[in-house]
Amino acid sequence: MKKILETLKSGLQNGEKAVLCTVIDNSGSCPRDKGAHMLVSENSKTVGTVGGCLLYTSPSTRDRQKS
């Protein structure tokens, strides 16, 4: 989490946009537990992971579609 927060702080100071993804609940077979974090920058670079195949790209894809 420390690296995620450092990256987020640096990006915000440089005027960059980012999304912090956090697993808040899960059920069944899940690759990560509640509290897992992943930072996705506006240029689609990630720090951390919430695990799982499609979850790597879904947050940044949804963010771009809303823009």
C-alpha cells in the first residue's frame, strides 16, 4: 500500500488523474481478499493488483469510456 500511496501522491502533484481500486467484498473463489488495492493511472499504468484476468484492464477501460 505504501508504494500505491507514494505513486498516487506523486501523480496528483503532477496533475495526473488516477483511480484507486479497492476490493470491498468478495464471495466464492477470489484471487484477493477484501482490502486489496490497485492504482490505475490515466495512461493505464498500474501499481498493485486486485487479481484476476479481466480485472487488470476493466477499471481503466471503464474510466476511458466515461471520459
